[in-house]
Amino acid sequence: MSERVKDKVIVVTGAASGQGAAEAARLAVEGAEVVAADLAIAWERTGAAEPLPSTMGEHIHRRELDVADPQSWTTLAVWIKERFGRVDGLINNAGTTSRVRLPDVDIQEWNRTLGVNLTGPMLGITTLLPLMGPGTSIVNVGSIAGLTAHYTAAYTASKWGLRGLTHTAAMELGPRQIRVNAVHPGYIQTPMTASAPVPFLAANEALTPLGRGGRPEEVAELMVFLMSDESRFVTGAEIPIDGGQTSGGIAKFLSDAVRPPSDPAT
């Protein structure tokens, strides 16, 4: 590997599985010291194994974190300051899903979803900010639900809110030379998406021009770029990684509907 983030201290939340685990692994391979944070129960579910070459394990530092809890963030910040003295990157990857339609929304579930998906990234940014210097990169992991009108009311609202937080942070922290961007995954093959109804997953693939779901490692490769100095003039950006779904999903649906049966693309 090219060690594109060599010696950078990068915090990844939701790092016990799925996208977060893939991001932590790839960043470690590329030379970073990765603070891989997640709930204790999440680490218990994944067991001792890590998706890493054995030589990379020493560069992954597992820490317990409840992203919706301010004290949990403070505890993490104290440990990072004592261990590394700084933060060079933060990936607010932790998230929770809620597949409840608007008429059936429960206020406790609403607050839980926004607490993890929106308040969590805000707490991460504000708590770790004293450890961040010029050149720091922050990435908030949204969703294509934050770009369109999904039926998942609380989840969709949380991801739209995360877009606003991203742009505000990019504006406010720009004078400090701290970059803030948002990445919006589409259907990525993770444990969280695997729990969705089968018709929902099939519809996602049908609406995606590339015709498949994404893989966690494909998101991780984008994160390496955004954490590296290669993206040093990229801030306030919103980057879909969705196989073209938000760009041409509706058009694909219409195109497929009128495509002649003899067309080889069918």
C-alpha cells in the first residue's frame, strides 16, 4: 500500500462491523493509527477477529463509545489526548436505522434515531475539536435517504439534518483549515442493510444503474482519499457512493419500462 494517511490519528465510529470495520482496516493498512470506536455490545458481537492483515492489528485501537452520550465522547477525548495528543481525522460512521413510516412514528424511536445519526456527529465534532489542527478532515456518513424522500421518516430526517450540520461545520471550521464533507452511501452490503425487507433490497438493485449493491471496502477506499492530503481542497462536498442511483435511478426505471425486448441491455 502507498501509506496515504501514514501516522495520521483517525477516529472511526461504528467500527465494529460493516462499513466502519472496512474503513478502519483500510486506513490502518494505509498507515494510520485508527481509533475504532463502537458500543461494547457491538464489539462483543464481532468477537476477537478483525478484518485486518495480522500486521495491522497494532494500529487499530478499539474503544467503547456511545455516540449519543456526551460523557462517552469526553471519555474518548481524554484517552486520545493522553495516547496521541491530537486527532487528524474523524469519520462519523455510526448510525442506526428506523424503517417506520410517518403515521406510525414513536417519539422514543424518533429521538433515538436522531440522537445516534445527528446528535452523535455533532458531539464528535465539538468534543474532539480542541484536538484538531490545520489539515484535519471530518467526514459525516449520510445516506441517499438524505438526498431523496425515503419512506423511513426518522432515518430520512436524521440524514437530511446531517447535511445541514456538514455544511455549517465546513463553513465554521474552514478558517481553521479543517475540512468537513459528507458521503452518502446507497445500498451497501452490510449487516444493517441485510435486515431490510427483501423487496426493498431488490428494488434498490433495480434502480441502480450499475445493477448491484456496493461493498464496504468500496466506501473505505473513498474514505482514504478524503482522510488524505490528496483531498486538501475538498470541503463542504456531498459525495454519493450509490452506483448511480440518485443520479439516474428514476430515469433507469423509465428507460427499463420502455426498452424493447430485443435490446441486449435487458
